[in-house]
Amino acid sequence: MFAVIETGGKQYHLNVGDKFRVERLSGETSTEIIFDQVLAVGGEGTETKFGSPYIAGARVTAEIVKQGRADKVLVFKYKSKKNYRKMRGHRQYFTEVVITNIEA
């Protein structure tokens, strides 16, 4: 069974057991969280349901595996012959979760 959820302004296509990273969510490790903004649900032998925009009563349960920060992304601005150089870095916060259950 699969589900398409929305969280952090992004959409994710998920199956039970998938481990993936989302924008930072509050909660400690091994805490259960529920995604109730489900856009689509389907699977083998079942009819695929699409919401408008969300499916009422559908939810995806996940467990927080890790809270962390991603690798640093460097931004370097440069203008030739003008002695202009600027380097900035950014590390995005993330929450790694594993899907435990999908309810239609």
C-alpha cells in the first residue's frame, strides 16, 4: 500500500517501512507522529483514492528515527575584476522518519 502525503510544503510518495527525511518536526527520537494531510492512497488489489485536496479520515503513522542537520551547502558569489567575493554556508535542519502504518 502506498500514500502521498504533504508536509513542510513538499509532497512525498511513501510505502510502509520507508525511511525518509522531512523538514524539521518537533518531537524526540522514537516518538510516533501522524501525518493527516494525505493526498492519495492506493495499492495492489485496492482502488486508488484521491483527495480534494485531502482524503478525509486517512492518516499515515510514522516514528521519528533521528533529528539532525544536513550537509553544508556553500554559496559563493564572485564578480571578476571588482574584488567582490562572498562566501556563505547553510545547514538545513531535518527529521528522519520511518513509516509504520497507512490507514485509508
